Amino acid sequence: MGYQHTMICQTEGIYPIAPVKWRGLDGLMSVYWDAEGHAGASAYYLSPDPRIVVFFNDVSSHIEMSNSHRTLDTQARPMTRAVYVPAGTPLWTRFTKWHRFSHLDLHLHEDRLLRFLVPSVGPSAARSILRRPVEIEDVGPVDTLARMIVDEVATPTRHALFAESLVGSVVTALLDFPPEAGKQSASGRLTQAQMNRLIKRYDACGSGRMTIAEMAGTIGLSESWFSTAFKQTTGKTPLQWQLTKRIQRAQELLHGTGLSVADVAAQLGFSDQAHLTKVFRQVTGDTPAAWRRMSGKAAIERKPTASARKSESIFGKHDA
């Protein structure tokens, strides 16, 4: 594949101190930089393709990064030794002090990555994997592989397939493959790690609603396998589980804010106050207004309460 990477790159106070070394391969571009940045130096990067950056020295105490310019001053995080940046994800960096550094940039055509991943994990899981950013400090074998790639970039000694295989190894060592990607667990249930990943993704979803395809993709399973394993694990269908979670959010808003029932319904995506009231009564046994009066100023701590037992009677019992 003839591949020429493109990237918006704006830097200030960062300078190469040696000639840049690069090598084009099948569907990817390998670039090695030796550079320095002054205190206060900054940069902005945006690429239509995925990319991997591996630093060969510590940068966490010298460089900060953020995916939003607005949060660079307040929520910046330390740069890590290796990062995977999904296609179309912006990245801002800033130097807190002068630092000399070297790193390998791997610009990867997304179709090339899919060709590499799909035979092993399937198309749905592969696309899900490519959407998840990765930032790691303990680079382990990634450092060794990256240094071997740099050698092949600086002084090619073998067929291009060798360097491409090394890049493939970096990809599989670095990217976030979910447990049992593309497979159903032997017990027919989701693992705790898979449930944790799903809950984290759901909690970050402002609307409180995800499609089954989105839920399955989050943990790298097909929709049919996911639906079966999810019901086996939780005793509920994915949509029933989401409904219960939305009612839990409604309880938090009713208890912790002064929002009206109608406002809570609108915020959580119910069609109107009557819709929320109907579902709330089905799950908890009370109307939102009655539940708010009973909860008073006490902390919401339901484990399991009448609400949970009522939920079980509606959706079916499940193992703890």
C-alpha cells in the first residue's frame, strides 16, 4: 500500500537536534526524532490516522499532555513512555522544564491496522480496539521492539517485512485488547474485568443510553455473544440493566439536587415526567415524588434495598 501520512503539527520551542530518520513501509510510516524542548514549549497534533509514540527516556516529569486545549492548564496529565492516539484524536503537549528526548513515531493507516487485527479478533472488536487510547509508563518489551525498529529505520539491513513485523508486535503489545477478545468465556459469563470496563464506559456516557452494539464493542464481543453472556452474568438483558442504572441516576438527582421531576426526566432522556414516573414506580415501587419525600436528607445507600428486590422481581434474579 502506498501510504503518505498527513498530520497537523504546530510546535513552539521544540527543535530537532539531529536529522530526522524515517522509513515508509506497507501502510505505515516510521519516524525517529532526537530533539529538545524548552521550558514552556508547546505542541498540537491532529492526525486522520492512528499513531503510536514511544519515548526512549523518561518524559513524565518534563512534559504534560491533554486532549483539550481548555484543560491543559487545569487537567493536564504527565506524558507517558508510550502512547497510542486513535485517529482524529487531538493532543496538546507542554514542557514544564527544558528536556532533551528521543522518540519513535509510527503513523499507521487504519485499513492496514484492520487487516492486521481482524483475522484474530473480528471486525467489531478490531474497530473497538482502535478507538481506545492507550498511555503506559511501564513499556517493557515495547521499548526493545521500538529500538529494533529504529535500527531498521536508520540502517535497513533486512527485508521490509521484518520491520513491518516488528511494528505489528508493538501494536499487539501496546493496544488495549480486552480479555477474551472475540471469544465467549468458558463459563458463558462476562469476566469482572469486562464488567468493570463496561460500567466505566457507561458511566462516562452522558445520555445514559448505549446500543447493544456499543456495549458489545466496548468489551470486544459480537452482539449475540454479548447479549447471552450479559444475561447470564447479570440476570438482566442489556436494556433492562441500563433502565435500572438510569433509575439509580434519577434517585441521585432527586436526592442530591433541587431539580424538578420533569427536569430529571429530561436530563435522563425520558420522553416526559409521566414516562419517568411509570418506570420509576416499576423499578422502585414508589413514584419519584414519594421516593424523594421518604429519602429526605439521608444519604442514598441502597444495597440491596426494597428497590433492588423489586428490580429482581421484574427482571429476574441474578447471582451476586
